Amino acid sequence: MANPRRRKSKMKKRQIKAGRPYLGVQSNSCTSCGSPVLPHRVCKSCGIYGGVQAVTPKTKKKGKTK
Ligand SMILES: [Zn+2]
């Protein structure tokens, strides 16, 4: 595998990083339902993670009133 000959110095790394702004956490779309999902998180709407049903999604219950 190709390997860099020398580690980039702190200054060089910071100079490179200063050129491109932080875009925030990039969200992906769920493969099964298509809703936006944070990376490495279970989908909140359908409960699927990595093509496997990880959790059963919560359904909003009605009836409880304060
Ligand atoms: Zn989903």
C-alpha cells in the first residue's frame, strides 16, 4: 500500500484545514425508508441499522392527558 513518506506537521495540517470550512455532521438517508439518519445510528422511523431490524420503532401513544 502507498504510504506517505513524512507526517504532515501541525502547522501544515492546520493550514490545509483552514482552507475548507466545517460543514457540520453530514446525515445519510435510510436505505429502507429514505428518511435522514445520522451516520452509525439506528434509523428512528423504521429501526433498521445495517440492513437488520435492530430496534422496534416507537409509535406515538394517544390517550394520556395531563
Ligand atoms: Zn429507516
